[in-house]
Amino acid sequence: MESNKINRPQLENGFIQIATGKEENDVLMALIKASLTTTEYQVIFLVIRKTWGFKKKEDWISLTQFEQYLGKNRGTVCSAIKSLVLKNILVRKSIPGVSTTYQPNKEFNKWNILVRKPALVRNTKRTSTKNRTQLVSQTIPTKQTLTKETSTKEKINSMIPFFKDVNPSYERLFAIPAQRAALSRLVDKYGPKWVAGIIKRLPEITSRPYAPRITTPYELEMKLGQLKVFLQQEKQKATKVGSVKV
């Protein structure tokens, strides 16, 4: 009879401490609002279980463990981990040939995720005495917003294939919000023509010695300063030697 008893979790057997409070200070609520993929949620909650669940800041977790716990193949696991790292939700520290540790980033105000700002729309409520018109916050996009978002989305979708020659897995960039957000910011700041031009030149640029390695929109945004310095140096060399075209 004893073996037929249902094993119900009890607090005295252990629990995970996650700091909460007001909604703006709640890590769990931030994760709920993050709109991650299923595998990304599995990865981050496994890391939470292996770290905060044992009152540890970080923990060594092998890719084999991720595969076993998640029931996913290595490629899917690595893709989700990479996406979470780019979004700054997951912190990964690697010692080549030794180990890799993971920890959740509880400073969710530093996460690189897209958060749609609510638009103010006018709403009229009828009471028993008079009509009251008040502004309420709702996430209802206006016609202008939809047009702009559609235009930006089309530009981004048309530029991502330009990474093909420097990133064999470029198709995955379509589904990673952090990558799309980085490309969107670059387009807004420098214009689609300039961004498309620099991406098309990446295969030729990155083939040169000491050039910054850039294979994704996020890396392009983060290393743009290094890239500009490198191109300027190459231009100066071309001026002196007269044999290098930049």
C-alpha cells in the first residue's frame, strides 16, 4: 500500500526562492511577459532550478544535461541558449576545454527584449448621469503604427538573407526577436540603403586580417564602432599604398 501513495511535493522537502514584490520588481512576472519560445522557457527554468533551487548563483550544466532534461536535440538546445544569451536573460561563462556555467540574469531591466508601448486611445463610458470621456491605455495599434511596423518588417526580412555568406544558419535570425530588434534599430538610425550596403560587404570585410567578426545583426550593432575604425584604417592604408580598395 505504501508504494501506491502519490508523491506530492512538500515545502519541507525543498523549494525555490525567487525574489518578488511589486510587479515592477518581480523576476517571475518579467519572464511571463517576455514571450519566449517553448524551448527558451524550458532552458531558463532549468537553469533557475539548478541555481536558485540549490541557493547557488551559477551552476555548471552540460549540453548533455540540457538535452536529457528538455528532451530536445543539441541543435535546438544550443539555439535557445544562444538566443537567451543575446537577450541578456541568461548569463553564460565558458572556460575553453574546461566547463561552462550558467546563471539567470535577475536584472530584467537590462534584458534585450521587445516591449510594445501602449497607445493612448479615447474611450467613452456612459453613466446614469452623464457621458464621461477619458483616456485609457490599450495596446491597440493605429493605422499609422501598423503601416510603419509592416514597412520595417519587410525591410528586415529583405536584409536578413544578406547574412547568408557569413552565417550558414542565417534563417534562424528571422525568428530571434533580439536579432530583428538590432536590425530595426540600425535601419532607423542609418537608413535601409546604408545598412543593406554594409551587410553585403561583410564577406569581403571579414575576410581581411584583424577585421571584427560579424555574422548577425546584433553583432553588427555591437561592433559597429570597431568596424568603422577598421574601415578607416584600411582606407588610410589604401591611400598610402594605393593598392587596397576600401
